[in-house]
Amino acid sequence: MKQLYFLITLLLTLTVSDNIAQHHGGMTNNGKEKSPAIAALLSIQPLPIAFGNFYTKDWERGIIYTTAELVLFIPASILLGRNNWGWGMHDYSSGDYEDNKSWTNTERNQFYYLLAGYVIVKIVSAFDAGYSAENINRNLSLKYDEQTNSALLTYNIPIQ
């Protein structure tokens, strides 16, 4: 459990920090670039929150993915709670064998569909967050070239 808290704290620290500098040859950035790997890792974490989209400041998609994850996560949790948080095993520790429930085939299938949907939404969210980070890096860049001692500011605006 301590490892999970440490991992969550580390991921949140990386999202808040704007001073992560990457070095590419003779060029350095100002910390405004977003790492696609960090964005994807933040989205793939097990909590039903799309941290990667919030990291890239894509609030609309973050809210949409978080809502989709919660819509799949909450019913799966309710199914687990109804079955004593077990995976279909009988718990005979109480001595009262008639009160123990087992998963029905319908409940098991529902749970597997919800779990599969949750994993698919997490994967799509991770790819989307990484893609958003790449778009941010492509459209806005402020770089300093040490060899020529000059700064370069570029912003790409798509014209339709």
C-alpha cells in the first residue's frame, strides 16, 4: 500500500512541476513542453481519473475520459461489493454457509464486460494523452541554441 501512495505522489509531483528540462543536442527548452511518456503513464494508472489529459491541460477530454471510467468502475465495484469482494469463491470462515453468495454467470459476465471496457478506456485515454502532449510540443516551442547564442520561439497556428 505504501508503494501505491509513493507512486501516486510521484506522478502528481511530475504533473505539477513545470521545470522538467529535456536536453536535445545543443537545445534546451523552458519546461513548457509536455512529455508524452509521462502523460501516458498518468492516464494508465489504476485510479478512475484521466490524469494524463489533465497534465496536458486538455480539460474537456480529461472530464470525458474520467466520466467514462467512473461509469464502468462504479458498477463493477457494486458487483464486487454484492459478492463480498470475492472472485466467486465461497467464504466459509463465518460458519454460516447459507448466507455466502457465489457469482452467478450473469454477474460474472457483467463484471468481465465492465472490466474489459474499463481497460479499453484506460488504454485509449493513455494514447490520447500522449498524442495531446506531442501536439503541444509541436505547436509551441521556446528553445535556446547554445552554439549560436540565440533563442527561437515558434508557434504553429493551423489555418483552415
